[in-house]
Amino acid sequence: MGVVNVTPDSFSDGGLWFDERVAIRHGLELVGEGADIVDVGGESTRPGAARVPLDEELARVVPVIRTLSAEGVTVSVDTMRAEVAKAAVEAGASLVNDVSGGLADPDMPRVVAATGVDYVVMHWRGHSHDMERRAVYTDVVTEVREELAKRVDLVLAEGVSEKQIVLDPGLGFAKNSEHNWALLAGMGELAELGYPLLIGASRKRFLGRLLADADGTPRPFSHSDDATVAVTALAAHAGAWCVRVHEVRPNADAVRVAAAWKRPGANT
Ligand code: PMM
């Protein structure tokens, strides 16, 4: 899954694809580089980010989704709002990527159920402006697993079907670096919930912190793409269904390497 953030302020690519035509061109480039899905978002979720008004979010994402879908691209909409999800599906999106897992907008599960498209339910504890103070766990893997299981029960009760659901541990969302690494290592336990897993590690701060200079200065996100590729290879090998990344070509290569590693002979 390649990312197109149609925002002026996303963490690593804010402003780069803010213009509609540039966003569309970028989405098509990502497909050319090997993306199976293009994830279009109009609201930044970086730590501390403020919410974008509904009309603004719609105006950012719907035209981009409509054009990319018309070009035959499989599009996902990255939104926490049911109205945006509905408009995006009407414009051609075939996956709703809700980082709040249905918590931010109580109408979301019902709307997704009515559309029948796939639904990424991410682990989330609150909006970006105060999510860092919610990063408190005794056993992060067990707690994320339990909280995701509760979200699954709720969205199923709202009419979403099991086959629509994809789960995501929500790296960096109310999680510190230690939590993120534990969740990656604990992917197997999350997979026991029985749903495909999506992993979004690309360019996140925990990679920059891992790669910090000797004086502790974190590596800027623009130089953490190689680490993202390493996470992709390991996550794909551990069975991830999808990785959400900004730099598609090397990550698509890593996915292919992991597939060949798991099934030697099948890919040569
Ligand atoms: N991370 C971001 C945005 N959307 N969606 C899912 N499913 N999983 C994620 O981890 C995720 C997401 C934040 O990343 P960006 O602002 O750097 O694109």
C-alpha cells in the first residue's frame, strides 16, 4: 500500500502531494512502482495534529480518489469520518482505512457495513492532540490484542462482516518506540485474532530513534527509508497482509523477497 497524503502537514510528506493533480500523478507513480493499493488521506494524524473540517477533507480526497479509481487503481481512503468514507466509496474506493477503528465516528462501522468494502480497523486510543499521554501499557501486546478484539466485536455487531476486516496495531498511535517494537515482535499473537494484518511503520519516529547518532540525535525520517524496508521484509515474512509505505519500490521488492524466502522454488 503506497501512501498519498493530500495534506499540507503530514509528518514525512506533508505538502508534497497537496495539489490535486500532483497527488493523482503520485498515486499513479506508486502503482508503477509496485503498489497494489493507494491509500489517499486528507487529514494528518501526526502527533499533535489538529482536526481538519469535514468539507476540507472531502475536497482534498474525493477528486483524487475518483480519478485514480477511474484509472483502474485500487484505492483506499484514510479517514476517521463516516461521511468521507461514504463519499470515497461512491468515488470508487474499495477499502476504508480508519485509524480510529470506528471510535472517532460512531457511524463509521454502519456505513462501512452498508458499502461492503474492506475495512482496516486500527488500534487507537484517542486523537492526535493528546495520544502520547495515552501510551501507557503493562503488557502492550496483550492489551492491544484485547482492545482490537473489542473493536472487532463492536464492528461486527454494527453489521460489518468478518471478511471485510483487516487489523492494524497502529504503530506510533498512543505507543512509544518500545511499544512499537514489542508489537512488531508480537505480530503472531495479533494474527491469532484471525484477521489479516496491516503494518504501518514507514518513516515513523521510532525508526529515527533507533538510528540515532552517537549524541542521541534521531535520524531524520528522510533517512529512515532503509529501516522501513527492513521492517517490511520482516513483517511480510511474519505474515503481514499489507504494509503501508511512502517509498514503494524498495518495499515492494522486500515483499517479493519475503515471499520467495517463504516459498522457495515458487518464485524463481
Ligand atoms: N499511519 C499513519 C496514517 N495512516 N493507517 C494505518 N492503517 N496504519 C498506520 O500505521 C497509519 C495509517 C500515519 O502516517 P503518515 O502520516 O506518515 O502517513
